[in-house]
Amino acid sequence: MECAMTYQTVRSTRLLSDTFEEKAFDGDFVLPDYLPEIAAILSCELQPVIENRQISGNRLTVDGTACVRVLYVDSSRCKIHCYETCQPFSAGFAADVLCEPALADVYTSVSYVNYRAIGPRRLDVRGAYRIHAKILDTVTMELPCDTTDSHIQLRQYTHNESLPAESGEKIFAVNEVLDPGSNGNVASVVRAWAAASIAECKVLSGRVIVKGDIALHTLYEPETENESPLYEECEHNLLYSQMLDVKGLEESDSVITDVRVLSCDVHPETEEGTGKCVLIANLRLALSLQSWRQERSTFITDAYSTEAPVQPETTERSCYRLLGSFDRRLPVRQQVELPEGVVDIVDLWCSCSPISRDGNVSNQRLQIHLLAKDENGSIVCYERSAEFPLELPIMGNSPRFDVRVWECSYRVKEERQLELNITVLVVGTDIHQDMQTVITSLESEPAKAYAAPEATLKIVFAGKDESVWEIAKTCHVSADRIREENRLSADNLSEDTLLVIPMI
């Protein structure tokens, strides 16, 4: 016999897909005429960036570009040249039972990159990278929340949870004219990289305003009369401010924003009127947003009857809570041995990749790239790796975070030790996920009704941490009556106790 229950519509977040697609980067490239022939390759970097993501129908489509940057030296062995090329990519992820609204968390990772010169003007680059996609949507369920039968006892659980709401993205440009410093004219830019951070995010109805800064590092060759080229570095901090329109966004929504650098082009130019040499920086960045809406749901996790046995039907329900987002700069210090034969450091840069995570500590691998001059004045490149623990500002069990190098400085200590002072930018979201077993319906068995109690009171010895609910369930009485009779406020007992159980 079905019990008389009151039902409500409850929404919940569902993990629809958490997968990746592997992409190959295969290229046989011929150098353009304006670049000299290759004598030796110094380094090769593969960087896939996502430029667009779109959920249409029951499919997530991701588009982007995989870029390769090759540093090499010509026959002089002391002059650095840079060759860059890009390949577009597209990845698709099926979501056959997708419900709106939905959010897609997409990011990339590099598996490997191999490279070689197969001639003085030809490069062979082979690599692989992954497009990771995590799709969350919102589903509704009809669940009981109360009953009109006085003999049915319900354990209700009220839960604050986060539901996918809105998403949006925008590609924008930052163009700046920069002073290279006091080193005079710039002959050429060898390498430039940038990282972007968010300093302020203001949520309005239907839009968000994001402000932040960009750390730009440039390695260039100044004009000089010396036969052997010299190299200089300069650092700049650029500011940006962007407004992103997101239909349906509410001021009370919890918002996750991220800004990534898609491309960074820096080249020298002579300023009109003054004749001064300046650096023209053209950067493309992607601003993405995900919003979550907070809801409070009440559902039933357990039930029993004081009159007869009941059979509950249950289901598993996923619950997500967005605990917060973070965009923090954290210091990292490392010390490595300077390679033998290095006379002068030309440039140094680093990258981070995760190894493992234990609670709120992420073990990271730091990849160190060192451009230097040897005793003969030739440019050489060394790669070193080091591991370090990074404490994350998280409390949830399902965080998503990315560690990016913001800036890196170094100094050579005694005994050829290289001390690195690195600032990493940790960007992520703190999410807690759990599964709740909830009751979907309740069937009573009146034919198996409990016998009438022989006494009006019953004495039960209960141990510390025992549950009043479970005791009441065993005795077929109301848990509220036990708490009232024994003047208890909590369900779990704080000490060994003799409980008076009113049976009638």
C-alpha cells in the first residue's frame, strides 16, 4: 500500500561527461626565405589554445589552434632565431542526454613533442596533446518531501547546492606601445611570452566587468656594433578591462571567470616624429565565464512507520556545491646546479605540470629552460626539471585548477648553484561533490502491523554516539518523542545514557 506523500520538483547537477580527445601534431615545415638556415635547434614548445567552445543540440564543439615555437641558431652558433607556426584543431564531444542549462569546462594538456632538423631549411615536428572536456547539466526529479500519514516518520535533509546557470566567452585584444628600456634600439625580438591574471570581477544583471593585469616578458637583440650579438630582457605589466554580456546572468549568481593568453606578438618599430625605437605588443586573450545558481533543497533520506513495516524505493542523487574560485600568486623557490661550461645566462623560463594531488597539496613538476652562452660564445639550451609541493586554497573534493608561471627571476650563487625565485599563478574552482541516497516512494505493509506494546515505557541503555533516530526506528516510536522525553537536542548522543522510551 502506497503511503500518502507530498512531492516536489527538485533540480540537481549531473556530471554528463568527463573525457578527453587526443590530437596529433604532425608537421614538416620549410623555413621562410627571410630566416637563415638551421645549424642546431635549441628548443621547441607546443602550445594548444582553445578559442571557442559551443554546446549545440547534444554536442560540445571545441575549436582552437596548436602553435609551435622553435628556437634555433644559425651557422654562427651565437645568433638566435625563432620560427613559429600554427595548426587549427576541432574536437567534438557527444552529450546524448544533455539537458539545459549546461556548462562545459574545457582545457588542454601537452602529452609530448619531438623535433629535429631534416635539412638546413626543414623542420620535422611530431607531438600530441589532449582536449579535456567536462560537461555538467541540470536535471529535475520528482521527490517526496513530506507526508500526511502521522505514523510515518521522515528523516529530512536540507542541502545547499549549486546548479549550472549561464556561460559566455569573448576574445579581445590588448595593443600597447612599450619602451624597451635604456638599451637603445632593438634589432629583433627573439621570444615573448605573457600570462594574464584577474584582479577584480563585478557581476551585474546580464553582464560582468573584469579587470586585471598581464605580465609580459620579452627577450630581444639590441642593435650593436659588436660582431657577436647581445641579448637583453625586459618586463612589462599591462592592464586590461573588459565587459562580457551574458544573457540570463543574475547579480546573485556565483561566477567563475578566467582569462588566457591566446597569442603574443612583440616586434620593434621606429616611432614617427621622435625616431625612437619602441616595442609594439599585440596580444589576443580569451575571457570565459561560468555562473552557478544557488538553491536550497529538502529531500527524504530515511523513513519508517510506527505501525507497520515500510519498503522505500531509493535513488542516488549527485550534489555539487561551489565553495569558491581563486586566482592567486604564490612564491616558489628552487635551486638547481648550473650546467658545466655555462659562462653567461641569456634567458630562463619555466612551465608547470601536475604530477599528483593529496588533499589540498598538489605535487608539481617544474620544467626549466635555460638559454646560455658557453666558453666559445655559442648559444646552448639546457632543460632541467624539479618537483615541488604547492598548497592549494581548497576545501572541496572535486577542485579544478591550473598552475601557470607568472614571473621568474634567478641568481647564480657560489659553487655554481642557480637559485630560482618563481611566482606561479594558481587559477581554479573549489567544488565539493557528494552522492545522497534519497527516497523516491514509500510502500506500507499494514498486514504485518506491529503488535501493541506491553508497557507504556521502556528503558534503553544507549552508548555514546548512538543515533536517537535509529533507536526510535528499532522501537517503532517517534524520534521527536524520545528527544522530548529525555530533553535531548541532538540526534547523536554525547555520552552513555539511559533513555526513557515512551511506547504509547
